[in-house]
Amino acid sequence: MSKSHEPDGLKPETRLVTAGRSAAEFHGFVNPPVYHASTVLYPNAADLVAHRSRYQYGRRGTPTSEALENALREIEGPGCAGVSLLPSGAAAVSTALLSVLSAGDHLLITDSVYRPTRNFADTILKRYGVETTYYDPLIGDGIASLFRPNTRAVFVEAPGSQSFEMQDIPAIARAAHDRGALVLMDNTWATPLFFRAFEHGVDLSIQAGTKYIGGHSDIMFGTISANEKALPKLKDTVTTFGLCVGPDDIYLALRGLRTLSVRLERHQKSALEIAQWFEQRPEVLRVLHPALPSHPGHAIWKRDFTGASGLFSIVLKPTAEKAVHAFCDALSLFGMGFSWGGYESLVILFDCAGYRTATKWAPGGPCLRFHIGLEDTGDLIADLERGFAAMKA
Ligand SMILES: *Cc1c(COP(=O)(O)O)cnc(C)c1O
């Protein structure tokens, strides 16, 4: 699936199997036990007073949370110094931002960002004295002109949430680092398997683990991976906020992680097949999928990414809202609901026009976002054909 990035020559697919495992520690069992824990008992008063123990308290880490953090660190590869687990992807975004920002700082965020990230910047960060400027996702090294003396961080997300613009992350990272700012990325779409954040200049890489790591639509959880420079403040922030994830969810995330590459490979293949099918449909104006040569960000995707996951959007030719609803309502294999990254296919209607501030969203027709699950693509296409028939009727 992808070339090896590891100094010891192991490919990412192998890493997913070996990472973070230590059977010897767990009596030979392949997987770590689920430690339900708050108190950790110390053997004597001297050790208690000195906090001399591998584990201090449930919130601060257990063998279960450590196994997942270590696995994720190994999968991120060179450049990643450590990982923190958060109770949701949204918590990972807000915690990563809070770990690098202080009152009086300035922040740059791509206009194509996941909407709750924007909301966090516009409400809580604003209230705490951090000013945000949104920028055109296609800005590239032109971002240099937006920096101020107090610009502390740049937030990137590629492809853009719902709208799928590709960003020139190495160019943005160079501009940021030249001016002493850190780069935060939401890498949920690609995961570290398809985008090596740290090799492209990212300092803090965020994932909604809820999506592909979990993979089964049954857990909420988030991850932040950090390089050497960003890790100490990240760990301090997570600890000071008292954030931790329940052990059963950590266990499910670790279980999901082991099959990430086979699932992603199938999501990628099926999504590309269906995206190409949409390109041939007379009802469709444009397909927003960066792995398609027709996508304006295709060259960047090809240069920087090693794969594409199962999420993409389409723009329909101008059609009445009722007809778009009829399309969605006629689908039986595509559920309608938020989130994605599970084994099942999904569809949502979306419109970015209401909240963009740095760019204009005028796609030319109604928009739908699809997550292509692990079903047979022939069955999915037959379902979509029924949708188009209902749209026409
Ligand atoms: C879903 C999502 C999040 C938030 O994750 P939750 O676990 O739902 O809080 C963040 N970023 C992106 C790109 C997402 O798709």
C-alpha cells in the first residue's frame, strides 16, 4: 500500500500490528488488559511521598492507555515525540490549541476548517484574548503576508472539511516556522497512514479517533501527536485540564487500530470507484475528491499524500431542494447522520456558504458528502441509482 518510512525498514502495515505491544508484560497475552483504575497503591510511605511508581493515578495513565499512546507514536513515525488521548476529536482540537496559545496571541485558521474548530476559536479563544484570522485554504506560501508579530500558530486541515480543498502544508509550515509559529493539523481524513504529518512540517497532529481509528461508529475519542518542541506543553495542558479517556474506549480504539490499513485500503478503493461513477452521471456538476485528476488539488495530493480515505463530496447540478431530499430519502444503504469513518456508508447534505469568512462558497449547486463504507460497491451504486431515479420523479 505505501512505502516504508521507518528507520528500521518496517512498513506502516506491519507497524499497525506490532506497535505498542508487549506480550511479555501481560503474561503472554496478545492484547493488554483493560485497567479500570483510579487509585494506585504505593508499597510504602517513602515511595508515596516521592511519587515513586511507574503509574501514579488512573487519570495520569494506565498500561491500557500507554499501550495505545505508544502504538500511535510508533505509527506516526519519526518526528513524533509523544501522543495524548482525548475524550473526543473536538476535545483534541481545543486542547491542542490551548496548549500553544496564550492571551494576546494571534492564530491563523484555514477557512475550510471543521466547523466546531471554528466555533471554538470564535467563542472560547476569543473570550480568552486570542484573535483568529481565517485564510484561504489555497493560500500556500502567500500566508506569509498574514503573520503578525504575535502570530503563534497556524491551523491547517487537508482536505477541507466537506469542501475538500487541498493545502500546501509544507509551504505553510515553512512560512510559520520562519516566523516562530507552530503548525497544528487536523489529520482525521488521511490518518498517519496516508499523510505523514511530521515529515511535512506539522508540529501537532490531531485526529478524531472517533472516525477511522475506532472504525465501528461506537466510540468517541481523539488523539494529539506532538513533536519534541510541542510535547511538553501538550502533556502539561492535558494533565492540568484533567482530561482522560475511559479504559473500555481506549481498548476499542486499540482494537480498531490493528485493522486500520485493511479498512482504509477498502474505503479508498470503493470511494474512488464511486467518485468516478459520480463523475459520469448527468446529474452531477463536480466531484470533490482529491485523488481524482479533475480535482484542483490533485497535484498536491499526489505529491504529499500516499492514499485517500472514504470521504468525499459531490456538487449536483442546480436542483430543487425537494428533489435532493428525495434522493437521500430513497437510499437504503447510505445512512443519514453525522460523523464518518465507520464500516457503513453515510450521506449528508451540506452548505458552507453560511459560515465562511475568508472565501466565498459558491459551488454552483446543492452539495452532498458521502462516506463510502465496506459494502459491495455494486450494491452501493444500485442504491445511488435508486436515489437518482427518485430525484427525477
Ligand atoms: C469528526 C471530526 C472532528 C471531531 O471529532 P469528534 O470525535 O466527533 O469530536 C474533528 N475534526 C474532523 C475533521 C472531524 O471530521
